[in-house]
Amino acid sequence: MLEAGRIGKHFGTRFELVTVGSSTTRELHLTIRPRDAEPLAAVARRAATQVNAHDARAVRVIAFGLRSARNATLTALRSRLDDDVPVTWVEGRSCDGHPLAGLQIHAVAGTHVRLVTAATRVWSTEQATHCMLSGLTPARTNVSRARQAGQVFRAIQTGLAEAGMEMKHVARTWFFLDDILSWYGAFNRVRNQFFDEQGIRPPTVPASTGVSGRNPRGAALTAAVLAVLPHDPGINAVRAVASPGQCPAPAYGSAFSRAVEVTSNGVRQLLISGTASIAPGGETCHVGNVEAQVARTMEVVEGILASRRMSLADVSRAVAYFKSARDVATFSRWLKRRGVKRLPVLNVSGSICRPDLLFELELDAIQTLPSQARAADVVATAEGGA
């Protein structure tokens, strides 16, 4: 068991695992990418091996890959974890030709995980109760996309209520919209209206990602949600964080915070929303120039990190979205120039929320609280190598 506030980093071949320990519980943040020509079942086995080695239980799995990769991947994963492991499957293409871009798993150990529904997992740590909703889709798909979005928001509300929570406890959302460019405006109107009805207004709106992604049901969208309810009602465990380099997203009609910080169990986690090449006033900048868009995006991301005394060295999980798969090389060059040797990131190809945006990055970062700060352990696993 890791000590309170202790962070461990375990790097191996095509995977990164960040572990966070408290006196009673442990969290795992695992990113797995396929090796060259690696069978789908083998990728899933590697992921399950890491989770099982820590006697942990998955509370969220997000998988980016082709529809043809889904069954083999999930069958292998569930046979080694739980038959009912919660999965949000997004049809995002890899950037290297493999049918699977990769898996990201959030797992916990040392605490009971309550299965509320097939989509809902609840667990408690010393200071808070956490709820993860995964793979939410509308009940009916034969209605307009806007109505399907409304159904998903009501499903979120219902799922939280079943876990003893409310919308005000939501820290992070993910929305993957089929053919996003044709109806992102309608989606935002539905989200804005729903949040307004629930009294969720700046600065209490959650962090979020909204990108293109098909789902196995063929629904207009699929969603995932993280909510946090502190045990002490006097503690504000979730705080919105502004971006020094961009205006608030609600200023141009998108109801999300640039980032949210969650403080609990000796650590603070910074959850940065999907971030792209947006100018301070809200307009797209560097249209048509992917190198400049990557640089602008990373300038904004690093600005948010620095505002909370963090850096890319503190990242526990990230997803990079590329309009064109070939542009992953541009991002790789940027990381190399900055001396970033390892980043727990999945590279996914697909449309972003504006036709002129070429790159978007979401990420989580984690640090110990000052009173418990200790250097993170960086250790090689049995696999070794990079």
C-alpha cells in the first residue's frame, strides 16, 4: 500500500501507469497503447495484468478503436477483469494503422466498489464519495439528435440520483458526438438549457471534452461522467480553474470550465478540458497551420498547469485528437523539443468541434498536497523499456 499522498509512476513498453496512494485506498490511472501488429486480445491482457497486479477494480474504461476491434478487445478484457467492467467505446481511429488506438483505465483498490447499474460505479475514499457513469447513450435513437442529447442528460441526472448525488457534484464530463460538425450547436443549446435548469452556472460548470466519435449503438452521442461528493459538506473539494490564455468557454456558448481541480486524500488532481487553438477572444487561431495550432494548444495547456504549480511532468492521463492522423508527427516533434520523453497519451484521429480546428488535447495531472509532498517514484516494470 502506498503512503498517504504518495504517487508512483510505472513506465513500460507502450504503457504508463500512475498510482496514487492514501492510508486506505489506491487509485490507478493506466494508459495502454498497442505494440506494432499486436493482437487485440494481447493488448487487453496487458491492461488486465496491470490492474490485477494491484488487486484493483476498474471503475472506468475508455477505448478508442474501430468497431471491428470491439468484440475481441472487450471479450479478452472482461474475461480477465469483471464480466461487467464499465466501458465507453468510441470509434476513434488510431494514428498508426492499428485497429485500436488504445485503452485508458481508472481503477481503485482498498475500497468497495458498488455497482449501482451497468453504467454506474460508486466508491468511497477517506474524504469523498466518487461516482463514475460510463457509456451513457439515449434510450431512443429514432428521434432527433437534440432530443437524444436531452435523454442523455436526463440519464446522467438519474444515474447520479441513484448514487445519492446531484448535478452540482459533477467534476468532469466527456461527450462523443456522431458527426459532431453537423449538430454541435444544437448539442450546446441542449446542454446550456439543462445546466441552467439544474442551477449549474459559471463558475460551477464541470470540465468537459466534446469531440467526434461514433458509438456501437449508432446513437447521436455517448457520454461519461465523474462526480465527487465530499463527506464534509463544509469542504469544497471541486473548484473550477480558469485558463490564463483563453476566455471562459461559456462566453461563446459552451457550458464547461477550462479545468477543474479535485482535492482529496492527500492529492490534488487537475482535470483539463479538451483544449484547442482558441484565441483569448474565443475565435480559432492559426487556421490551416497544424504546427502553430499544436503550439498554441500546448501554450494554453501549460499555462493552466503553471497556474496550479504543475507541469507536463505531473500528467497522469491524456488524449490527443487529430483531424488528420499524419499530424501526430507534429505533436511528437513538439514534445521532443520540450524534452518530454514520456507522456501517458492516446493519439486518436477524428473531427473536433470546429471544422478549422486540427488538434485538441485533454489531460489530467496530479500532485501531492504541500503538507504531504514527496518525490514521485518512477520505476521500470518487469517489461521495461520504452
